[in-house]
Amino acid sequence: MKDPFEAAAEEQDSPPESPIPAEEDVAVAVDVDEEEADAPSQPQASAPPGPAGAGGGGKGKEEDEEEEEENMDVEFGKFPSGGDPDKMAKMQAILSQFTEEQMSRYESFRRSGFQKSNMRRLLTSITGSQKISIPMTIVVSGIAKMFVGELIETARIVMTERKESGPIRPCHIREAYRRLKLEGKIPKRSVPRLFR
Amino acid sequence: MHNSSSSGPPAKPRVGTSQASEASLKRKRGVFQKDLQHMMYGFGDDANPLPETVSLVEDIVTEYITDMVHKAQNIATKRGRLLTEDFLYLVRKDPPKLRRSSELLAMHEELKLARKAFDVNEDSLANAE
């Protein structure tokens, strides 16, 4: 198995790929299209720090300073190892064209995440032990966030097919979950779940 | 017909928080609610996602994480402790997730080193006075 740090040095693309390519002719999914269009390029451009402050304050990341720093770094993209000037220039060009709503959504996309403390508590309760390292919470949070992304994007695709609009409803999520299961993106339970 | 066994959604009362820290199936609802609302908006939902949708996504994600951890534990017990690498192994077939996880780990290491260097500088400055 490759050393993860070697892999990080080689690989460059970070954002999750959408399950299905963007639909061009749907008004509702405009913002989703923008993000899916961004997906192949790398979101390492320095996002404007101004509105970020207001948005970041309410995200409940008061405690973990480490978490705050990590999100800030992701925002301002100072990774020389991944900094492809071409991609960064493209990203900057795209970002400069964003409407206010698109920028707000993109900011939420970059800055949102699971609270480290909550994640650690959940992992501890699942494993029943205390040996939850910080890197482990980081990795699980990252994987879980991408999974949420897959769910929501698939749910939007479902809505598009059904020609519905507005906030996502549980039925869309359930259909999205069913489709992800068919794609094999949901870990299968070797032991069936009792007592639901 | 009333089913008196402990079935149904894990909607445990918040009173028993001190007991919840013990290894149990108790799960508070809405633990990730705030985070999820922002996340769902970022990924394409409405600015104010429906509460029932957020709850459902939280349930799904918690189940996903639980299943992942159990799978990781199954792999890990052959070797010993549960390690971060076990999770990387789990997502090896999902290139975006693997790349992102590796990137996050690398960032974390960089930050650690940067902070260490900062502390060393602080110390040497303090000693110089």
C-alpha cells in the first residue's frame, strides 16, 4: 500500500468528482453546475477573506483552533506542492465570475466540516475504545464530507429528473441513497442490522 | 401492536449524556445538525435545508461512518490496533476519497511542522532576552 504522504505529493486534484456530469439546462441546479465544473480543477485560489469572516463565525468552530487553521489554509491555498499556477489561474478566473450566491455557496462548501470533538466522540462510541488519533478524525471527517456531497448531488440529480424544485426532501435523499448503493458506494453490512 | 423491545430510531433523551460516553448504542440526535446544514448548502441544497432532510442525512452519515469503522476494525484486528491507514485502505477503490484523505493528512503534517518551528522560534527569542 502506498505511503499516504507520497501519494499526497504526487496527486493534485482534491475536490470530489460528481457522480454524473453536470446538466446544463436546469435553472435549479445552476450552483451545483458551477461546483461540478470546478471539480476537475483545483480549488486552491485565495478566496476573498472579507465575507469569509462573517460566514465562518457562525459555523460553530469556536473551540478547535487547529480546525480553524486547517480550514483557513484550505481557503487560502498555500500548498506549493499542489500549486499548479495554471490551475490556480483558472480557479481565480472562475471565482472572480461568481455571483454573490455562488460565492456564498462555495464558501460553505469549503469551510463546512464535522466538528472534531463530535467526530471523536462518535468514533469513540463506535470503537468502544479511546485510541482515536487526530489524523483518524481528520480522515473520517473528510471521507464523510465527501459522502455527504455524493448524497446531496445525487439527490439534486433525482430532483432534476422529477422536475421538482426547492429544498431537498427526504424522498430525494432516499432515492439518492438507493442509487449510491447500486453503484457500490455504500459499505455493505456483513451482519444485518437488527432492531432498527 | 406495541413493540416493547428497543427498536425504532435511536432517539434517546438528552438527559443521559453522562451515560452516553460509555460504550453504548445511545446516540444523541442533531449532533451534526449545524455542520450538516452548512455542508448541505455548500453541496447544492437550499440555504435553509429542511430539518427532516438534515435528520435523515445525519442518520445516513452516522450509519456510513459506523459501517466504515466496523470494516476498518475487521481489517485492523488481524494486525493489532486500529490505524488511520486502515481507513485509507478502505477507500483505496475510490480515488477521489483516497486523494482527499491523503491531502488532508499531508496538510496536517505540514501544519504540525510549521507550528513546531514557530514554537522553537518563540523559545529562542525568549531565551535571547
